[in-house]
Amino acid sequence: KLRDLYLILQEEYHLKPETKTILFVKTRALVDALKKWIEENPALSFLKPGILTGRGRTNQAAGMTLPAQKCVLEAFRASGDNNILIATSVADEGIDIAECNLVILYEYVGNVIKMIQTRGRGRARDSKCFLLTSSADVIEKEKANMVKEKIMNESILRLQTWDEMKFAKTIHRIQLDEKFLRDSHHKPQPVPDKENKKLLCGKCKTFACYTADIRVVEKSHYTVLGNAFKENFVCKPHPKPKIYDSFEKKAKIFCAKQNCSHDWGIFVRYKTFEIPVIKIESFVVEDIASGVQNRHSKWKDFHFERVQFDPAEMSI
């Protein structure tokens, strides 16, 4: 590979002495090794190599600072200064590099996007790009990238013949298909536990209600049906009453057991109904059969069978 690199450099600079080259390599160690190889080779004395690496720190040493990178790029732009830049992937994209007419990839290959980006650094007219490798796998990967690039270019040409309406409809269909695929890969919803359970006060453990009496209001609020539950809490005026959406916040509710007064939620006016709205973090959930108790910080973490609020049940 070094012999081939030598021959390429000799020929290109012989044909065009003002050639500007970017030599891409994978590692910083290889950057330093190739720079030393060029400087110690008398037959390549016409080359004035500069190096460009990233700013991140490795196990061996710190990366280049931003001022150092700018200094190297300025030297590469200037005529008579560095005429070959040995660079890692930092030169792929995102840095303004002067036009060069020779790009050499030294065991440097990636996906089709990286191939186009690195080759595209040869922006000058009649620029060339060489890949030096001894790996059959790398060669096959690069051939596959070339096929993908051809398909991409053909697709772009076809798209450019479409009218805006056809383009918009096709993009919309693709977006819907992609959304369907994303949604189908979401984690399956947990199976709700249909067994009736007890809710106990989170502080004194006194009985509050059964899960069978809980109803979901407006998708995210939870109330409890029946007069029996009302006997288990007391109301106190809310310090900050207000109206939001369909709810009028009127009071706070607390455990009715003496010396407890644990905060259970609020009492609201919902449309024509006055109902309690409880928060699950204020309670302990007890399995009736086993007596096992669990706490949940959010309703979404409590997988019980949810029943939607039905105004007809309020008249029973």
C-alpha cells in the first residue's frame, strides 16, 4: 500500500505540481506514521505534509485544539505551504477545507454517505479519488457503496421529473408507512389486572375504596363512585381554587381518620357533578386475596382495569 501510495503521489505531482491532496486514514497513530514516512522519504521531498485530527482526547494524547486546526487549514489553503493534508474523519464534513484535486483513502471506508462526503473533498475540476486497501471485504463494501450511489442518483433524477402534487402524496404515504412501523415496534401494553383490589390510606392504612369503584374522567383524572367513599374523607377549602378545562377546583380532601389527615386529592365540580379526584401516590394498593401491598407514584404505573366515567352511574 505504501508503494502504491508513493506511485500515486509521484505521478500526480509530476503531472500537476500544484496538486493539493487530502489523505484520509482511520487513526491518529496512522496520521503520525504517514507524516513521518513522507518526511523521511527523499523521493517525496516535494511534499509538505500537514495533519488534521479531532479535538477529542484519546488514551494516547489530547486532540488538536480549534486554533491548531484553523492554523493547519490556513496552511493548506496557502500556495507554497502544506500541499498534502493527512486527516482523520474530522475532515469528512463540517469543516471548511479549501478545494483539492486529489483524495486518497488509505484503508478508509464507511457507508455510502461517508464515501460521497470524503470523495467530495476533491472539489477542484478533474479531481481524482483513490482507495488503497489490502482487504477484500473493504473492496466489496466499496463496490456495494458505488451501487447504492448509482441507485440514489437515478432516484434523484426520477424525483426531479415529478410534479409537486405527486411528490407531496408520495412523501405523505412514506411518512404514514414509517409511522406505522414505529408504532408497531412500541412495547406492548401491559395486560390490566381485572381482580378487585383495595386502596388504603398511604399514611394510616385505613380502608379508602375498591378499585372496582374507580372511574376515569377525561382520560387522566380518577374519581370514586358511591357515598361510602365520601364517608372516608373530609373536605377543606382549597387555598387556590380555580377553573381548568371542565373542572372547577373547590376543595382538598384528606383522610377522615383522626390524627391522620393524609392528603388524598381534591374535590371538584365537573359539569353538573361534584366529585372527588384522587391521586394514586396517596394510597397503598392491597391485593384482597394475598394481602400484598404496593405503592404507585403515577396512575400509568398501576395496571388495573380502567372503566370510563359514565354520568348514568351517578344517578344509581
